[in-house]
Amino acid sequence: YGARFYVAPYCDPIRPHADPIIWREHAWLGAHMALALEAAGTPGVLNGAQYPGWGHLGFHWITAFHNIAGMLTESANAKIATPLYIHPHQLKGSSEKTMPEYRSQVNFPNPWDGGWWRLGDIVRQKKIASWALLDLCARYKDPLLINAHQKAQRQIRKGRDEGHTFIISRAQHDPLTVDKLIRRLLDQGLTIEQSITGFCVSDRHYQAGSFLIRTAQPKRGLIKTLLAQTRYPEHYWTRTPEGAPTVFDTASDTLAEYMGVEVDQVASPVEVETQTVKAVPKATGRPLKTDGALLLDPRLNDAFTVVNQLLDAGVPIQRLKTSIETPNGCLPPGAFRIERDTLDPVDLSQQAEKSGVSFLSVPEEKTPHHPTHPVRRRSLGIYQRYWGGNADEGWTRLVLEQFGFPYTTVQDDDIRDPDLTSRFDTLLLPHDPTHLLIDITEDEDAAQNQDHYPPEYRSGLKEAGVKALRAFVHAGGRLIALDAAWETAARAGQLKVKNVVSEADSTEYFTHGSTLRSRVDIHHPLGYGMTKEALILNWDSAVFEITDTHQPEAYDVICHYPQSNLLASGRLLGEELIRGKATLLRIQSGKGDIILFGFRPQHRGQMHGTFKLLFNCLL
């Protein structure tokens, strides 16, 4: 109900670190497309508005840091392919600052008058814009190529003047995830070196094999964007006219923080013999010894893949409740213990080589002194609603599939099925607001349009579903709720938990996709294998306070915010409201339990640093 078509350039704010030529090329190329659309009599074209130059690092926004003018175009919706009639008075502005009203302005000189809007209109404007872009590139091939060369050279010079080097040590909590990060950076075309010997910078020693990424290269901006701590800007373009903060998508996309990999940025020259990394070979686990008990390191995300494969084969596994010394160092609580007499050593050796996860051998007489509990993979159902779909549910399925966790998709009727407890012992509610989970008709848009949809698409658990969840937990089931779904789970369990930021508006509490520091209880089974301080993704998420004074011992706090210095990257308003408060709870309820996440541990399949918090819930 706004503009018919958006073309470049973007509006403010823009991300730092891209070469300025990029933003000029956006304006140049976008203006040529807009001109062609106007010349062809295509009304309703908007540019330089609505979509900022600081967006998520998807395929068109990340191109700026590859010195490429990647641009978004977007058409007004026609309900996929259904003609839509729009009255003139229904048309409205798209942005409080860049297009506050639906009227002529310098970047929207020819408003569309309303009427029928069809898929054919969309196809026509896309074709005109695409041909216009090709026309300009053909006419100005040489200047574009010169620009490409100049952008790369200027980035190299800036990086050389800065003298910055990013160092990724081999001595990390989860070295296999470090390898995954390096592969992703190589996929982006970065030049990465690996030290042949150990070296020191200031007072820190780095072992041989550490990775060095110098900023004196054409994609300097990409390096800084993906690896350096980020602060979302605070200025006119990042506030509404009323003064409330705004962010388009995430306030930070610092990939290293998402993946739980420590990166050091140093400004002094780093002199060490290196070799250029062409590819990161897949790690191979160490061969097995013939005696002793076998352990898997709980700090490795990939250990869960191996555990799932062993469970598929019927191999009994236990987890140690305390730390244990091994010839390869100390393993924290949560190490997986495997019964050697149930295994084929040849098959295990092949599995170690394939997965990169080593089976550590310790003398049999050591492990009896360490208390254990059996590992039992839970039968998992993931809730899926109809209305509009839920991206977080899709990301959850993707991550679990990548690490070998089986699951079953369940919907409204499954939850209300009297046989629910016999089919599953664990249910997971992906991030979703309460009204979308319980009664979709409480959504304003859905309520207005529900008559246009068949009854089976009017999704929602309803009160019967909430009661079914309550009965499921009381009978011994586990209910896991991610981020906004916590409220539905708390309602089902009749929990005495308060969201301390529930009444705060965006001027008082705001994160919108920022990484915050959280303290983790690594001795709790849900915190096994984690670092004592982890970075979590908070998207204006709930922050918990336990209000139960009758039975507070039923509530376990697995993660909580520290008392200060919470923000790693992004933007945080309201630190004083959440200091010391809980962000991951496990609550005993009847014979079962409820786990409330005040964040998204698997967000977009990127949060490798917090995957284990979810995985631990499933074993």
C-alpha cells in the first residue's frame, strides 16, 4: 500500500568500511534505472528511501565489502499472483523520515494513483529496470572497471596505513568451529595466512598454526565487518522522529562473535613466518588406543554429531558430571563416556577420521570416581504453525539436521492428541509471539482476513493446546521455548517468572539483534561444554526474574547477565534493567520440566557459539 517499486540507492544509515565509490555507484546505477522506468511511463518508483545501507549481510548488502555495487530492488506485493485493487486513499508513506506521506517528492516524483495491481505490472517494471542496468554497464564499461580497480587499491592502502592484523589463535574452546569460520572467510575471497612457528604480540603468545588476516587487502572492509567489534551508530538516521531507536534487521553481524571464536585485533606489525592458506583440510581425529575408557570432548559442537551417530547404532553413552584429567588435558563437566566393549575399534577409528572428533583414552580406573548420568536422546517434536510460516522453526530444523538430531514436525492437532505423551518426551516451540502460537485470530491482520482462508490454515494451539502442553509436562515431558515463545510455555506451566523488560518501551530497552555477554553455569547439564562467559544474540528478548517465593528451588538459572559491560557488538539501551538477570532457565514442573531461552541459540544457523545450549536440552 505504498510505492510500487524500490530501486537504489539505499538511505541512511550506511555501514562503515565500504569504499565511498560504492555508495556513489548505487546512486548512479539506481538513477539510471529510475530514469528508464519514468521514461517508460511506470509510476510509483521510489529510490533513496525505506531501505538503509546498514542491513543484514545478505547477498546484496554484503557485496559493498567485496567492492561490488550490489543493489536491492523490491516490488509492491500482489499476493503472489492475485490481482489486488487499491483505493487511492489506502496508499500511504513508507518511512517516517524518507517518505512520510504518499505524495510527490524528489525521490518519488510520480506517485501511482491506485487501481488494480497485478503480477504483470511487477514483471514489466523488473524487466525495464534490469535492461536499464545492463544498458548503463555496456555504455560505461571502462569507468566501471576503473572504479573496481580503484576501490580495491584504496582498500589496500587504508589497510596498510592502519597496519591492523586480525589473529585467530589455534588455542580455542572449539577448534573445529574455528576451522569452519576460516572456511567461510576463504569462501569470501579473503587472503589468510597461517603461522609456521609460534610468535608473541605484546604479552600474548600464539602457537604455530594460528591464523593471521591482514587488512592490507582489497576486502579490508569485509574483514572488519565480520571480525571486529561493532557498535551500531547513534544519530539522526537511527532514531524515529519521536526519538525511539530504529534498526533495520540486526544491529550486528559480527560472524566471529556469532560462532564463539575469539579474534584479536592488533595494530602493531606482526612479524612471523607464514604460509598462505588455500584451504582448511578437514580435521581427522586421533587414532584410538587399545586400552582405557573413551571420552568425547563436550566443548566440540561436532562431538554431538558423533554422539548422535553412536546412539543411532545403539551404543550406550554416559556423561560425566565433573571434570576429568586426560593425557590431552582436562575436560570440563559433560564429557561423553563410551563403553569400549560395545564398540568396534576399526569403525570408531574411521568415524574419528571422518568427523575430526578425537576419542580420548583414559585409564579405566579413573572414570569410576566420576559420577555420570546416561545419555538418552529425546524423542523431539518441533511445533510448526500454518499462518505465514515461521523462519525460526526452519532454522531450528536446519541446525538439528546438520548435527544429526532427529525430530518430528508437529502441528495443532498433534499437540491436542491424547497420545502426545506416548509419541514424544520433548516438545520445542520456536521463537514466536504468544498470539501467533495460541490464537492466530488475535493478530490484527489475521483477524481481518481469516474469512479468506480455509479453516485448516487458521492456526493456533487455543486453550485446549495450552492445557495439553501443561498435561504433557506434568506427565514427565520437557517443553523448550525459544525467545518470544517463552510466554506460551510459562502460561502452559503456570510459572512464576517475570519478564523484567515487558513494560519498557524501545527508548528504555533496545537491542534488536546484538551480542551480549552472559555468564553460564558450566556445571549444570544444560551448560555442559560451554565457556563460562558466552555471547548470546538478544533481539529485544525477554529477561527473566523468578517471582516464586514458595518453591524457588524448582528454578535453575543456567545463564544470566553480568553486572556490567554487557554489550559486545550492536546496540544496547537499558543495561541497568537487565544486569544480573536470568536469560536461560530450567524449571521443574510436575514430573517434567520447562526450559525458557531468553535468546535465540540457533539464530539463522549462525550462532555456533550457543548451539550446545540447545543440544544439551535434547540429550
